[in-house]
Amino acid sequence: MKQWTLIIPLRFVRRLLHAVVLPATSFAIMLGLALGIALPLAALNAVGIRSGVLALVAAVVGVVSGATGAYMAGDRLNERVRRLRAPIGTASVGVDGVRWRHFGWTDFIGWTRIRDIEERRGTAVLHVEAGPDVVLQVRDAATFVHAAKEAAQRYRDAPTPQPITALELAGENLGDWLARARSLLRGGSYRDADIGEEQCVRIAIDPRAPVSQRIGSAAALSKASDDARARVRVAIEETADPALANALEDALEGRADETAMRRALDRERAPS
């Protein structure tokens, strides 16, 4: 999952530095003018040349060179100040939505809640259904918005997956449901359900599948083939929702972290 640097503009610092750079540039230009006259004349005197015409040409060249050099240096420094930003975190585009981390906090918005994405004056703006816009200051906002639009379109164009009835979470104890899911591919009462490893992989890696179905399928694959588990791990790496990614990894590795799984399931139940 590609990451972009999340930045803060540092407007106050930029104004302060501009207030220093501008007069410093003016001073440098005047100094360049003075040195442009003095240094060539001093050099001519040092070698014993007394030609007025040559002295005038040398002074003109020195003045132009000194002033131009000082102006170019000041202009470059001023441009650096204008672009000054401080990195404060990262923003990522996943198959299921956008995640950003800043100041030690992680936020996530799924594609089901994002109505549109646009670039606005160098920022990425996420238009959220029934909520305020989210404005992300990211470096290279144009590529971020392009990647987000493509990921959102792929999510919306994908077909709705067919759920596995045997993995329905119907109000039972979470631990019992996980145990039932892990026994799914081992025969038992589900042997006649014609549920195979490939079907569980398809559900586990599908961002449009319900969270409970994805977690249950990952749990069912905890003792599956290396190839099946590797495909699910790739999908976990592409999942932007941190709660869901953690829950899928725990389920796939056979860990019974019910707290992480409840967090992911609660997010699915939350109103969008």
C-alpha cells in the first residue's frame, strides 16, 4: 500500500522567514553592487593597469554580476521558504478506503462513506457522506487524488460477493463463532456444504465482503495451504482500515484476540 507524506504548511514560520529573507536579499544586492565596483578596480590597480575604459568595463561587469548573483540567491531562498513544510505523518490509499496517521493518531474512512475526491490548491479533499469534508495536506496531492479515485472506482465496480452462510455471526459468543469458523474446512458438520479453500480466500480478500465474513474466512484458513494464506496476507497489506487489518491477521494466524475482532465488527455495525 503506497504512502504519501502528510504535511503541515507552517504558515507562521514562513511569514517570519519571509520577513527576514526579503530585507536580507535587498542588503545582499546592495553589497553585490558595492563589491562589483570595488573588487574589479582594486584588481586593476594591483596589477598596475590605469586604463579608464577598462576600469569602466570591469566595474559594469562586476556590478551586473554581483547584483544578479545576489538576486538569484535571494530568489532561490525565498522559493525554499515558500515551499516550507513539516512532515507530520503519512496518508495511504487502500483497497477499502483512505487511512492517515498524524500526531500519533490513526484515522480511516472507507469508500462506502467517501462521495468524491478532488485536488484543491495542492490539497486532497475527501467529500464524506453525511459528514464534513476531510482535507489532507499531502505532498504530491495530484498523484494521491489520482490513486484514490482509481481505488474508489475499483471498489464500486467490483461485484458483490456471495456470503458463506456457515460463517454468519448470529448473536452467538465470539469465541464459539471463531472456533466454528476454524473447523469449517476440516469437515465435520460442514462437509456437505461444499465450501472449499478457494471460496474462503475469495471472501477473505474481498474488500466489499462484510467484515464478519472476511474475519470468519481468514479464521477458516488458519490451517490452509501456504498459497492461500499468502494471498490473504497480501490483502491484509492492502487494507487501509487498521482495525480490520489487525483482526484479519489475528484470525489468519489462529490468535484469539477478541478485542481486536470486536473493534472491527463494531466499526462495521456503526452507521455510515
